[in-house]
Amino acid sequence: ATLDFELESFYFEFDNWTYNGSWNYSYSDFDDEWKDESQLTPPAILAIAIYVITFLVGTPGNAAVIWVTGCKMKRTVNSVWFLNLAVADLAYCCSLPFQIANIVTRNRWPTDVLLCKLIPSAIVLNMAASVFLLSAVSVDRCLAITRPIWSQRWRTVQAARVACAGAWLLALLMCLPTLLHRSILKYPGWGLSYCSHNYSQAPFGQRTKQVVEVSRVLVVFALPFLLMAACYLLIGLKVRRARFAKSHKPIHLIVVVVVAFFVCWLPYHVFGLLQAFSSHSVALSWDSAAVGLASINSALNPILYVFMGRDFRQRFRRSLASSLRFAFSEDLTQSVTSSRLKSRTSIENNV
């Protein structure tokens, strides 16, 4: 999906009201669309509501995680993961006011080309980084539980930092199409300008957009989702097989994490593919709401990984700082690893 009103396929000649584009769109349609500028569509209103809630919940939540993991805790593997994840989520939450303003102004944009490129690119960067970091956390947890001896040796803070750097680099690559193909589209006859993708100068034109969307679906959604689902399935099997005293709680959290990721991100990529391969107006009109639903994941992450990760009632009675420190500590991973090591040692001794 895109973060704006896609207009790159249009070339209007306002002198005689003709156009050259891929959609069946007439001057009267354009005139009717902008006749009442004060009226927002239901999808736009829904998107604004989602953005506001995400901003109000996600900003303080992720800021608290950054404060604890960055200032109140010693560096551990978990603290490195959640610090980087919170930075990505907080940066995205801070971009939400720009997206709200973009909807309220009906996607009008000032003539600053640099901002047109940087702001949407930063949004894509932080959204992609959040997804890749979630995947890295899933792999780390899976290895810590299913391969405890290997993890005891190789699961280090330095390795986590390298993995986070790789996630940010991959996210940067994913935002390059936005950075390269964003431009200001001007309509002098109306005194309007828009910040939108413009693939007219791309080697394959509209095909380039389709390649970008398919690549984004595969790299930022399908593969991470399959990876997370596989990792948490293995974790669930190991936890249930080991018969830990609280085995059901991790399994419930696992299901919630995977389902939340799938529900939040699926509409975003579905509408993106519809826009790339068809001219259906529904995909365009509901695009902002789909982006808003995807943004909810940035507010959910600190809730899912912190406040649902352990005994919530006990942590609720503590201060926020001590609760977060407890949630990000290595105790859970170490206890699971220790149990696995003891079990393996016992088996080896009996052989």
C-alpha cells in the first residue's frame, strides 16, 4: 500500500480538460470530488481515529521502553532487541501527526520536494525496521529455547547489535523506492500540488510499481510472518513438551503476537497489491485506513511484549520502571535455557 493519494498515472491538461491515464476519470469526477473540501470520507475519518489512538498509546509506551532499556538497565540481548524495536515504533508514532495532517488537507502538499521524499521514506523505514526487528526477536527466542547450548555460547550483546544493524540496513533498502520515486505533482489550473509516487521516469513505468509492491509484500510481510509463525510454533511445542509450570501463558502470548501481526499488516499489503494491479477505487479510498491498521502494531508491541509477557497483576503493583526492567531481563530465557541444559545433562548421565 502507499501512504498517500496515488495520482502518478494521471497527466491532466487543464486547458481543455483532457487527460492521459490508466483510470477512467473525467473532469466532472474530479470537480465533484473536490466540491466539498470540508467533508472527509468514512475511511479518512476511521484512519484519523486510528492514528490518534495509536499516537496516544504508542508514543508514551515506546518512550517508556526506551527510557528503561536505554537508561535504567545494563546492556543485555533482550534490552538491545527491545530498545531498537521501541526506537522504530516511537519514530513511526511521531510521524502520525504528519499523516493526520495529510488526510485533513486532502493530501495537498507544499512545494518542498525534499520533505516529500524524506517524510514518507522515514515512515516506510521505521515500519519496515519494526517488522524486521520483530522477526529477529522471534528467531532469538526460538534459538534460546530450542538450541540452549548453542545460544549459551553465541547469544551475545554484540551479536544482537549486529543483527539490529542488519535489520535497519534492510529497512533502509526497502524505503529506497519511496525515496527515489516520490515527487511533487502540480495541477496549476486548480492551484493544487500533491506528494505522490511517480513512476513515469522509471525503466518499466507502471511495472516498476508492481515489482515494488510484490517485493514489499514478500519481504516485509509474507516472509516475516512465516518466520515468526514457525519460530513461535517451535517455542510452543518445546514449552508444552517440557511441561513448565506456566506453560499455557507463553503459548497464549505466542498466539496473540502472531495473530496481531497478521491482522494489522494483511490489509495494508492487500490494498497495496490491488492498487498496483488494478484501478479499483475501493483500494484507493480505503488505503489510509489500511495504513492506520498497520500502525496499530507499533502501539501494540510494548503492550504485548511487556505487559502481557509475565504475571501482569504482579507487575501492575510495581513501578513502571521495575516492571519494564523485569520484563526485559534475561531471567525467562536463562531459566528456560537452564532447564533445558539440566534435562540434557540428566539424559546424558543416564546413557
